[in-house]
Amino acid sequence: MNGQSKPNLKEYAEDDNKKITQLLEELVKWTKFKGMQEVRGILVSILDTETKRLIYHLSDGMSSPRIAKISKVHSSTVRDYWQAWAKVNIVEVHPSYKKRYRRIFSLDEVGLEIPKVLEVEEIKGMEEGEESDEQ
């Protein structure tokens, strides 16, 4: 023998696991990138008005009457949007409020601007004494 020890199978396995992990991390990174581009396109197409983008952004378990008041639409409009958006999988039923929906994607994370329509004081005023278990 030449004095060199052969690496054991455990060392090979650890090396392989590190390489596999690196490749998987790279794959996830590019898949997310590609997926976010597609999601952005879908959201741009569906949320084609500032009002729709605002309603979508506020859809985090908040009641439809409250979202309607903030976005200056009727609460049935909010519920209609939720139903349509659920069909294309950009919202889901909120686990804590079964008649409410929450957005699946953040507008920020796909590079879309969040509409600013109210001052903080106006929103705070709406929060006082509101929030029922309605949709």
C-alpha cells in the first residue's frame, strides 16, 4: 500500500448529501423566481384596477364590510371578488374565519404597488367599535 487511506463510504455519502442539498437549494431558488414571475403576470391581469389591488391586499382575514368601507365599495363586491379569486387560487378561506378569505401572495413580494387611499387616522377611526364575525 502507498500509505494513503481510502475515504470511507460515510465520507462519500456526506459529500453526496452536501452536493444534493446545494443542487436542491439552487433548484428551489430558480423555481421560486420563475413562479413569482408567473404569479406577478396573473395578479397584474386579474387585479387590473387600484381598487381590486387594495381589496386583495386587505384580504387577510379582515371582514368584507370593513374592507368595503376602506376601499369604498359595497361589501358584496368584496365577496364577489373573493369568490372569483378563489377559483383562480389567489385567495384561500381563512382558517380562523370560515366566511372570510386571505390572499395567498403579497403584492410586495411580486413587485406590485400597494394602493394608498386612506390616511392612518382614517383607518384607525374605522377600527374603533367595528369588526364583527360577518364575512
